[in-house]
Amino acid sequence: MKIKQVTQIHSSYGRLGIFERVAIERWRALNPDVRYQFIVDEQIDDYINATWPQHRELYNSMFAICKAGVQRLAAVHRWGGLYADCGTYPIKPIAEFYPLDIWDRDLAMFNLKTRACGTTLVTDCIFAAEQGHPFIAGLIEEIFRRTSDPAYRLKCIVPHPTKHFSFDQRRYVFETASVHAFSEFSKSQGIVAVNGLPDAELSDLETAPETVNTLRYSTECWLPDDNRFVVSGIDKDKAELQTLTAIKDRAGI
């Protein structure tokens, strides 16, 4: 698979933070021969409703962060190529991603770093596939299935945009439309995700620089009143600038 397209999605460019704005320009700078597009949610909604009309009502009723799980998959299904969250900062050009044989297949899913409990999850923040790939279509169907399944709804108070996200609500997002859904469906389909450190931290740039494809910096913008900046009283702009400076110091960019 040759990556010819990179797509990134957000509710609006105006909501992007400093780190995210620098990161999306970095994708362009490192990959000048790859088409790039930044789209807002509404630009993929019509495609989703037209391609999966049986789920139109369900999709349009989903909470925004759960819809995002469908939108990123639908973008790759429609155009092919690579999707990356806006908070995913590329350290190296796509053609040099680790492992070097990653683009020898028509689908690329990435493992997150193994958690302290020993669990390894497949990320939803970056992945790639050929246009119309059946795995991507199947994962979209799986998200719709989980969203409509009462067993998942019973695990939490249904998320509401004006409420703080409790632990159970976060778990609902992860299990229906994010990393748990991606991980469990990948396993069920026999998909082996690669270890390309999609969620690398600054320390990884020092200890294992050759394995770092991207550095992940979550701005938690989907948690407007319950994100780590608000909870900890951290100056968000200052923290993002400090992180960008630290990347430059360690990676020379």
C-alpha cells in the first residue's frame, strides 16, 4: 500500500489548540508528495448517511465523540490512505514509518503501548487502509452494533454534552466507538496490529527513537469541563508550547 492521502478531522479549525495546529502542518511538511486534507465533521456526514442508510437515525443521534469513531473510519473507507488525530505529531515521514514493512499490506493498525496491567490495545488515533477496505466497513458496522446494543448502554449513564464525563461514561465511549471496539474487532478478524508507538511520549524519543513514528498529545477537547488541563489548573497554551519545544530539543525538529 502506498499512502497517497492523509485525512484529519475536527469539529472546526478554530477549536484546534497550538499543538494541534503545528502538528497538522507537520504532516504536510514531512510528506510533500502525499495529498492532505483537513475536514470538519459535516463534510463526512453525508457520505456516512448515504453509505449506511440503515443506520442514519442511529448515527445522527450518537454523542459527538462516538460519532467521531465512525467519521474517521468513514474517511479512510471513502478516500483510502491514512487517518491521524489532530493531536498526533509525526516524527518521521510516512514512508519511513516503523516497522519498515508496514506498508507491504493493505491495512495498517497500530498497538498502543502495553499498559501496566499487561493489556495491549489497538489505537483509533492513527490507522491506514486501501479505499473501501472491508475491515474498515466491518468496524463501522461493529460500532453501530455496539451503540444500539442495550448491554453497552447499561454500563453507563448515557453521555450528554452538558454533563461531566464520569468513569462509566468514558468507558462507554471506549467500548462502543474507540480503542476497545477497535481492539476487540481487530482480534476477532485476525488482524495483527504493529508496534509503531503511535502514543509515544517525550521519553520514548530518547530511549527508543527508531521506533517512534508519531508523538501523541491529547488535548482532551472532547471533555470541555473535565479535561486534564481544567482539572489540574494547567495553562493549556503554555503546556502545549513547552511540549513542542521539548520535541524540537529531542528530535531536532
